[in-house]
Amino acid sequence: MDKLINKFTAQIKEAIDITDKYVLKRHTDSINKVMVLGMGGSGIAGSFLSSVMNRYGNVPVFTSNSYEVPNWVDKNTLVIASSYSGNTEETLTAFDKIAEKGIEIISITSGGKLLDKAVKNGFDYIKIPSGWPAPRACFGYSFVSQLAIMHKMGLLEKDLVGELIEAIGLIENEANGINEEAKEISNRLIGKLPFIYTNVGFEPLGIRFKQQLNENAKTLAHHAVIPEMNHNELVGWASEYNDIAVVFIKSDLYSGRVNTRIDLTKEIILKYVDTMIEIEAKGNTLVEQMLYLVNLTDWVSFYLAESKGVDVMAIENINYLKDQLAKL
């Protein structure tokens, strides 16, 4: 996993090259919404895309992490199916339901049944490199591919390749500092249940961090969003919880009012925990800050796994569940 995380910026560069050559076969002016199908490590990029489109785009982006397809998905919906392996059960089921409606789908995959279905239906697809042993380490491929599709379809007027390149430079220049900070954070998380708090625009980062802690470090984690948690969860902080480590993800892109809420929330929660961690985003843009934080928190999950002495690559519970489902 450390080798895979180290290849993050190289993966982004490769994804830029792949998508630069990609040509859409079909165009339409009637798209008014986007649906991204995907699960786990392949699906989370859709949530990041939604945040980027909320800031820069012309249409809303929704995600579906399920077998089901919302009734409102129609021929004015751009559908993207993201599955690294191409064999994700839920994504394939949703693909079939949408294709039956006569709605075209753009797929992002390294192969498998999803690629076969795309070819059979004559749908567009982006084929990303195969051979990576963990889909959760392939975030760069899926996120960059989705950004490229938005731009090429005219749904994202701003070409974000420049920001991707800036993010690559930032991560590479800060590599030593990122690793040191990640080690320090992971040491403070040992024996704790992480509670991750972000602003709503960075919620995908909170989800991604939680997922990486789950899969890499084999630990449970919780995430919530400010200001929403100020209207409910905050009241739950009413006694000591010293088995919890609270992690605040901070960014200068937050509104001033949200940062004020974060400071006041910290003041309240500090009465009840002995471990509070702040992670400050670096970079000048949303894309830079998101990718910087993805890399930093991926390293946190890796170092926590090392400290716990667990196999960072193992996903035994997921494999068991898949095996049992395959028998039914």
C-alpha cells in the first residue's frame, strides 16, 4: 500500500494523459443532471466530483451507491458508471436498469463485465490501467476521468487540468512534511475511535478518510459535517469520551461563518475528549486542497495500520461477504 500511495501523483499524471486522448462519440445539449454509479473506492470520486461541480459546474451531480436507480434518471441525465475491476455487483445491476431505459452510460473501468457491457451496447468508456491490487488506491484514475468527462461534455467550463498539475507539484514538494504529519496524526489515533468533522464542501474527504481508516487500518470511524452537526450531534457531546479522537479538517476556502462555528465547536468538545487533532488543507484551490488531503489522510491510514500491526491490504470481511453472496 505504501508503494501505491507513493504513486498517487504519477497516477494523476497518467490519468490526464489518458483522458486528453479520449473523444466522446456522442454529444447532447439536453443534459441537466449527472448520476455517478459506483461503490467504495471506485464510487467515492463521484462525491468529490459533486463538490467540484457545486463550485464550478453548470449542473448538479448525484451519486448512487446501490443496486437501485432513482426514478428521475432519464435521457436528460448523463450517467457515469465507475468500477475499477468492472465486476462490482451493485454497479452492474444499476447499469442494466439504466440501459434498459435506453439511456446511454459512460463507463470508467479497467475491464471486466462493465467494459463488456459498454462495448456490447456501443456506449462510451474510458479504459484505465489494470493490475492495481486495491481499487481504493485508484482514486486518481476515476476522479480525473470524471472531471474530463464533465469538461468535454460542456458541463464544466473551467478546465481543471492546471489545478491538477498544481496539486501534483504541491504533493511532491510537500512529500516529507506530509509523511511526518501523517505519522504524528496516526500516533495520536492509536486506540481511539476517530470522529472526523469537515465543512459540507469537504464532506467527500471526510468520507474517504473514514473509508481508508476502515479498509487500511481495520478500524471503525465516524464522520459528520459542520454546520449540520451543530444542530444535532453537538448535543450528544454531554459527557467524557476519552476513547474518541476528534479530527477537524480545516480549509481557508470555508466561509468565515463556518470557521467561526468550527472554533466554537472545538471549544465545546474539548471539555469531553483528551485528543483533538486539526488537519489544515494546503493549496490555493478546491482541487489542490482535496488532493493534498487525500494523500495526507491515505498516509495516516497506512501508518495507523503499521502501528496496529494489521495487514493493510487484507479485506477479509469484504471477501467473505462476496463469497457468500456468490453462493446465493
